Amino acid sequence: MSEKKRVFIADDEVETLESLKKSLTLSGFEVRATFNPREIIKMIKEFKPDVVLLDLLMPDIGGFEICHIIDADIEIKGIPIIIISALSGYTDIKNAYELGVVGYFTKPYDYNKLVNEINKIVARR
């Protein structure tokens, strides 16, 4: 039996977070999540996910800043990041890809497409 792939979710919208966490768990992933942006880096280091699902609009520390922190930390640099955000403007999407994210989904998103993207990314790791 193969080991479950690990997905970490960071989103300050608790309902969105819990719904996605439940759906991904039912789809066979091992999932950890937080709605508190101040916990993200510590939790990623402890959990060592195969992919991070990250909202951009969060209080205190936004998703773009989290991307910079991950990229600068040798311990977690290189973990693939997929953005799930209400921001749908060209500049936001362009900036995210320039920071090295591997996928970008705007809310509301197609769950099946998201799972397919996660599976493609973890298969390459």
C-alpha cells in the first residue's frame, strides 16, 4: 500500500478550509491545515507536505509574503505551492507565478481540477 500524499492548507476562511480539508481527506490525502497565518511556516516544517494550498488574502501575513518566506528557508524551499484565492487579476496571478507557485485557482474553483493538479504535482516529486 502506498503512503498517503501530504497536503497542507492555509486559508483564513474557516468554512472553506474545513470543507477542503474534509474533501481532500476523503480523496485519500493526509491533510493538515491552519486558518492562522502565523502558524503556517512552523506547521509546514513539522508536517513536511508534498504540496501547499495557500490563500493570498489573510490577516497579518499575506500569501505573497508566505511564498517569500518559504523560498528563503532552506528547510522548506522547493515545496510546491498552489494558490487558491479570490484574487483573479492578471497582475496577482503573474506575481504568484513569478514567486514560483506551480498552480493558481480562483475562488470558487473546480474541486476535481484542483485534485488533478495536486496529483500531477505530487507524482513529479
